[in-house]
Amino acid sequence: MSNRAMPAAREGIRTIVCNGHPEVQVRRENFVSIQRVIGVLVNELPEEGLIPTLINTYWTKGTAVVVCQDEGTRN
């Protein structure tokens, strides 16, 4: 899988797709793992500085989508 950013329809969206997308798609079990890893990464950040805020994560059409509060979180 790759976490390369796909062009987003609006600011604050980050998509995670597999290499070879759209033929190779994120499966449901991969999506659950992605959510867990994002949680671990956020928990490991220092308390000072950027506090990432995720509004939602969802899985659609073989793509994991993360909706971020702001551009800093998205980046």
C-alpha cells in the first residue's frame, strides 16, 4: 500500500490507496489496520506543537479516506 496523496476535491482530505489503484483496492481489513496505525502515530506525537484533529475516516470504493480538521493535520 502507498500513502501517497491523491488529488482531493477539497482541502483537508487525505486518501490512502494501494499501489496499482484502482485495480488493487484497500480491503476492509486493511482499512481497520490503517485506522489503528493512524491512532498510534497520533498518540506518539509530542504534547506540544501540532495537535492533529481527524474529523472522520471512512472506506469507499477501495480507498481509505481521512477527513482532517485543517491543512496541518492533513500534511
